[in-house]
Amino acid sequence: MRRAILLCTILAVSVGCPSLLATAATTKLPPHPGLIAVEGPMTGSQSATGIDMARGAQLAVDQINSAGGVDGVKLTLLRVDDGATPKGGLRAARKAIAARSFGVVGPFNSSVGIVNLPIYKKAGLPIVRLTSSVKTEGYGVTTQPMDSQVAPVEVQEITQVLGAKRPAILYDTSTYTAGIAAQVKAGLQVAGDPAVGMASVTSTQTNYRAALERLEAKHPDLLYIAAYGAEAGKIALAASTMSLGSCFVDLAAQGSDFVSAATKAVAERCISSGVPSAQQFSGASEYVKDYESMFHAQPGTWGTFTYDSVEILAKAVKQAGWNQRAVATALNHTIDYEGITGPITIDPATGNRTQSTVVILDINSSGAYVIDPTWAAVAKFPLPSGS
């Protein structure tokens, strides 16, 4: 067969072997049962997120395997790095598919997902994405909050809790951050406290002074920052020396990278939207203990969601068997799965999680994220014991 395909390729024009070439082009090797790809930014400026995702996934895989695997099949994790870039996402998808992965957990960045999620879907892989932009709806399911769930919480905090009357918006032009900034702008308009200015930066930018000065000229009483990790931290640090009002940061920035780049002194003065830390999810106490024991490190922000993503994928396989199409259908009909991040129900029309996990956070003197008690009182959110 290989010799015939090679001969046909060489002589296709002069001899013609269309049927054989078509067969070779469409032949798809079956996936390896048990091989799960986890894709995220394992290197680059967002590597802390990707590494935490991989660790959360590994912990889930190890625990599933220690209980006998799924239908007697042990899981194997394939880490694929996208570097938080669309080009990296294309390479990651090709690697995962070439390895004959059964399913994929990830990517994290929406700008990556809009490029490579269609590739995964076309290849037939069940997808549990960690993207939050509405532009990635319809490509698998997600355990994470979507921008449409985040924006209303942020608008309420800005207008009703913080009482800002002249907010300004600075955002990164990446897919998620640009999308959430647009939704917040629209929400502020409806709330009667429209943004006095809006400026954009790019993820490759290193100097934010000009954009911040344009906003400063509008005399805002609050600066809303929609950017990732270290980039958002650098923006907050630069803004701290200017007259831009109080600091509010979107959940895209949540993590140790933001605190390090902003410095703890500046980070402490910022309010953030986000999700509870692993330590603040009531169902994640064992996860925290096992994570620290295995990796000798504190859990990050998004590993809990990756852990739950692997778990609901395994549950779908238990229901449907090692059949990719049947598993994708089972994932889409997940109902009240009790994850460590809380109950998970998937809306089959969008693949989104119906329960929002969005909270408002402070950063304490240790650089840790904690649920803001003022917001919790307004939202009637139950704080963990000891808070």
C-alpha cells in the first residue's frame, strides 16, 4: 500500500491515481483510548497558568488511574504547549491530533481557541475548552465562566459597590479581553455611568504611558483593566503613578504573574473579578492537599477547572464508551456533576457551564486572592469559614 501510494504520488500527473490518493488523504487512524491532550500556555508570559493547568490535569489522571482507569483503560496525559499564541495553537492541535489523542482539555486563551478549536472539532475529538469568549461557543464544552457571565458582575461592582461615575477602560486587543471590555462598556452605558474613555494596547507592547495619558486626560475616577497576567500587572503599576482613580482588573489577569508584575503594594490596591482560589472552593480541600504533596507548590487559579474538565471527560467516557462522537454528546448533556469547583451543568445549546463561578476579589498583604467581603455582602455570597 505504501509503495503504491508513493508511486501514485510521483506519477499522478502522467498516470493518474485519483481514487488511491483520495483514499490515502481521507484515511484516519483511530484514536488511542486513554490518551488525553491538555493544551495551554506552558511557556511564555502566561506559563504559570499553563503549568497549573497541566498539574491539575495530571492530578485528575493519576487519581482516575489509581481507581482502575476508565472502563479498564488507564489514562495518559499528553501536554501540548501553545505559548498563548494562535500560531502556537495550530502547532499544538496538529501535535495532539498526530498523536491520535482521544480528546482534548484546553486551550485556555480564546484567541488561540478561535483558531484551533475548529480543527479539533473537525478531527472528531471531544473538547473540554477553558476559553471564555462567546466566539468559542459551540466548540465543545467548558467548566469556566464565560465573558457573558463575567461582564454583569463587573458592571455591578463598578457602579453599585465601588460607585464609579467616570470609569475609563484600557484593554488588550486579544479576543477575550477585547470582548469583555466591549461588554463592560455596553453595561456601563445601560447602568447610566458610561465610560469616559477607552484605549487599547497589544500583548507585545511594553510601554503603556501614551494610552494611559489619553485616559488620564478624561479625568476618570476608576480604571478598568482587561489584560492578561503580567501585562495587566505592568499596566496597573504604570497607572499607579498617575491620576486615574481606583484600580479594577478583569479576571483574565488573575494569578501570581499579575501580583509580581504590579508589585504587592500596587496589587493590594486593586479590586479584581475572578474565581475563588482552590483554597476557597469548599469542595477542593483534598485537591489542595494532594496538589501540594505531588508538586511541592501552591495550586494556581485555573488548575481546579482543568481538574474538573478531565473529570467530566472521564465521566462522559464511562457513560458512552471509548467512542468520540458519543462522548462529545455525553459531555454536552452533563447535568449536576459535583466538581471541586462546584456543581457543573452544561447548556447543550452553547457548551457553556450554566452556573457562574465569578466573584469579586481583593489581594491581601501576602499576595493571595481573597473574596471581597463588601461584594459578598451585597451579592449574598457565602464566604468560606475563617474569612
